Amino acid sequence: MASCAAGDLAAAFLGGQGAGGWITRTFVIGNRSASRCIIDGPVRAAYLDAGGAEIVAAVVEGQQGTSINLRWAVLEPATAPSSDAARRDGQADITLATYGDCGTAPPLQEVALTFAAPTGTVRIPMLPARVGGRCDGPDLRLSLGIAFPLEAIPSETLPPPRLQASIEVPAQIRTGESLRYIIRLRNVSAETYVWDDGCPLYEELLNGHPVDATDRPTRFASPPPGKYAGSAAEIHPLNCAAAGAIPAGASIAFEMRIDVPAGGVGQQGLLWWLIGLPSLMPSASVSIDVLSVR
């Protein structure tokens, strides 16, 4: 079977979240061509700014050399991701994880995945966001890890997501206040979406940042009180009963709130996702600038 050409590939960002100080991001990869083909790798991932420049050279966690992933996957023909079926049979997906980057890097605008020759590189556009995860030291470079390696999506995969999430935040966000923002859930399927299993839980997360350069938390341990500012995580039930069913193609807005801790001044990531829904969990994220209290 032939290797996929770079021009045959189409990829999309599915969503991300925080995990133990890391930020994880999941990508789906499909095939535009009319023939099955193989992708090998990827052997490298690069994080690019708005000008297309690499933000930092990735430090690979737990592996030697330049390869970040040694698996391969077969892509079925005509499986390019689309807005109404971003993840389906015959595609492949991979989840990358980033750690570090102590606030000096420009916002992430694209991720470039380079597969083994002769395939080459596919670039995936992103909404502007902070690239890294928790920062444990002033000189800590961006680290790249694999949360879930390249994997072909099998025929028994869950059905494509029926809901997509988007996030709207106010122009000004201040520490010590309750951040009120809007999550819109859009029904991207052809049928009315009914909450058959009751209202799911959702989680919201502010990344935060370290404040004491001499006493950083360890990479996987919980940060000690007072040493890591601005982070917050809350889990609540979604008020779906009051919202009711969502007609095909329609969207419903939910008002969200999360308290912004004192000391969280600076650029942060606000992440939101539903927990426990069948199929892919809808998620949304945005980069925000937190100002000091008046």
C-alpha cells in the first residue's frame, strides 16, 4: 500500500483540556484521495505562531532521538474531517500533550505534524491559545509528550459528535471576581438533540501560572498553596432541563461562572468540556488576559 502524500491529508483539532499540569490536544487525520494510504509517525510536531514561525524547539518526553511516535495507520479514502462528522471510521487520531513554557511564547496559531517520508508535513490551524502547560521553573522549555499515540479509528468507534461547543468571554476579566461567560452548544446533527440520560456534568478550568521562581511545584504533584496562582477548576451539572431539546442546526446558550483567584494576573487558558456524554465530548477553549482588581 502506498504512503499518503502530504496533499492527500486533511487534519482538524478536536479539542483539549488540562491534565496534571499538561495541556492535551486531540487531532483527527483523514484522507482526501480516492485510495487507501498509510501514514507513518508522526516523527515531529511543531507549534507555530501567527507568522508561521516555530514557537520553541520541542523537548520530547520519555523518548530518544527526534521521533515522537513510531506507530502507523491506514487511512481510508474520502475521510477528510468535516464540520458535521469530524471523527469517523477510516481516519486516525493522536493526542499530544505540552508542558512548560513560562509565559514568554507567543500564542499558538497552528500545529504542524511531520510524518515519515515520503508523506511530509500537514499543518492544522488553531484558535490562538497559550501553547504550554504548567511552568516549574523560569527557564523551563516547552515539553512535548504523547497522551494517546497515533491510532486508526476502527469500525466500532463511537458515532460522530452531535454537539459542538463554542465559548464567548467578556472583554475584561479581573482577579477576585466571578467570571461570567457564555457556552453555546450547537446541534450539528440532522435530528433534534434530546437529553435522554439526564443532564451531564461539565468541567471548567483556568490554567493559572506559578508565582514563586524559587519554590516551584514538582511536575506531577499538586501545587502547594500560595505557590501557584490563578488556577481554578470546577465541576457542575449542566442546566439542560430548563434549556430543553436542541433542534437540528440550532444552538442554545448557557451562562457559566467561575471565580478568578487573586494573583492570577496575566494570560491564561480557559477550558470547558462536557463529561460523560456518548461520542466525542464537546469542548471549547480560549486564551484570556486577566487584569488586576481595580
